[in-house]
Amino acid sequence: MKKISSFILAAMTLAAPLFTACSSSDDDNNKTPESQTVNNIVSEYSVNDQMVANQKKQSGKDVAVLLVAFGSTWNNAFNAFDATKKAYEEAFPEADVYVSFSSDICINRASVGENKDDAGNFVKRDYYEPRYLLHAIGDAKYSKIYVQSLQVIPGEEFAAVVASVKKFMNNGYIAGSHLDDKYLAKLQEDKAVFLGMPLLNDPDVDVPEVAKQLNAIYAPRAEQGVVAFMGHGNPDTYDTFKANVRYTQLEEALQALNPNYFVGTVDMPDNYKQDVLARMQEKSVNSGKVYLQALMSIAGDHAHNDMAGEGEEYWDESDPESEENSWFEFFGHKGYEPIVVKAGNHPQGLLEFPGVLNVWIQHTKNAEFLEDAYHSMYPEE
């Protein structure tokens, strides 16, 4: 299957500081890899600092909202992020809104154009890590900052969002790029840096609300067959913040509305597609339609390949239980009729559903100050 496994993705991410969204010039060829890397990082600070400074000068606004997504390389996902940014601008008219990716791999591949749009053209987009946008927002000295996680569960990727905000408040950037400590101290004093939680943060509030919103969309299909949601999940042998339980909780909330809803993942142990199948068969659902929907903010590689992939490339007859087999092919070979619900030519992500997007927006509006984030790098001052 044309996808990156979680293990490879993690390994490449660890190596990613050597690869940046901005390529170095020919003049850098004789420099050491370390110096090239430092210069590229400084350049990315400069690019974002200038971009944000120009935006703040043009808008005259003093509030910033930074949306942090894992990222993607698909044009339909870029469009979803554009629409989300617009929705946030409408919800926060007093703020400048920015979008960042936490995945180095997505940043690098988006910048060179990995996938085509519907017209057959490779699409390139420049996105940057939260550290660059946060530095730029701090350099422009916005007086109030909201950082909103676009993650679905409060797991591994959300932990990275929290770390980036803490690093910002701790002024933890490379030499020559430190922010004004007095400005950061003022943000701390004013309690002016807010952290918006992931979609399914609160099991008692968010989970039933998201179930309600998904049911509003999928109720007619749930009357005709199974609706199977495919989330990501925390990888393999660990479970950051024990967040995987949200998928189980969401399935329970959805099944309280209709027993034909199921929620599985690509990475949560004991909740893969074969586990979803087992739960379906326990309820005597042995045939019929299976509508497939990504339980992710956007429809990227996982949605297009792991979920919706069709053909021999996505099915290994010798290993029917392989994680390389797509959900579409898996359920098809198990005697069901898999159906990928699409908008145009693509599956949809959760950001494309206004009712679900509004849960994220409400999280931003209800965001709380990130406590105990600021410790000066210059205590003697």
C-alpha cells in the first residue's frame, strides 16, 4: 500500500530537522550539514516573522489564533484547512488566524507537491511548524494568543502542541531568535496565552456532542447499513494521556443513537478493522452495506489509502489481516458492500462538517490560560 507506516513516520519525524520546507541556496553547498540546518531554521523564522508582521500591520488586530494540525499533502485537505481558517476568522473577527502543521514530513512533502488536484496538477503549499508561527506571533507582540489543537483525541500529537506552547512561553528558541522576555512575562501576568483542546477532550461533553453531530449527518445511512468510522489512534505499545479510550466512548455514544455505528482505528491496539468486524459479527451483522468515514480532521493519506484504497495494491490475499489492506478491500472481501462517502472525488474529514467544526471553535472560545508555562531563560534579569 502506498502509505507510510507509523514506525517509519515516527523515525522520519525524528530525522526531520535536517529537512525544511525552504530549500537552501547553492551558496550553502560548501557548508557543513549542521550550519546549513541552522541557517535554514533561521530562514524559516525570518519568513514567518515577516509574514505575520505584515499581516498584523495590515489588519491592525492585536489578537492571534494559531490552528495546529498534524498536516497533509492532499489538495482537498488544503481546501479544508482554508475553509477552517475562514470559519475561524468569522468566529473571531478581532483576531488574525494562522495555520501550522506539526508534521515535518507533511510540511516537506506539501512544499514540493506530492499529490495532484482534480485537474491533474501537482499542488504545492508552504506550511510551517508551530514554533515558527508562535515565534512570529510573539515577535509581532500580539497581546492575546489562542493556540487551538485540531487533533481529534488528546493523545500523542496533542502532547506535541502543548510542548510547543510551553517552549514558546519559556523562550526556548535557538540563539539569535529569542523573544522579548518582558513581553512574555506580560503575557504570563495577563494570562493571555490560551490553549484550545482537541475535539474529543471531554468524555462527558464533547463525546456525546460529536456523536450527536455525526448522527445528524449519517442517520439515514445507519438505517441502511453499518457506518464505520476510522480514526487514527495512539500508536502500537503506548497511549499518551490514555486518550485511545475516546474511540470506545464515541462508539458507545453513537450506538446509543443507532447500534449500526462502529469506531475503529489504524493504530489503536485491539481496535483495528478486524476488531470492528468482530464487533459487527457479535451483533449478527454479517452482510450488507458498510459506509466508511474518516474520523480525522481532514481526509489525507490515511483516508485515501488505509480507508478508501481500491484494487490489488490495497489487498494482500495471502495475509487478509494485514494492516496494509485497506478498509474498503477488507470489508469487500469479507462479503460486505463497502461504500466511501465522498464530496466530489474525495473522502471528507471532520473539519468539513460544520457541526463538528463548531465543537473545535467552542473549544477555542472556552480555552483556558496555560498555567505554569513560563520560566525565564534569563533568571538573572
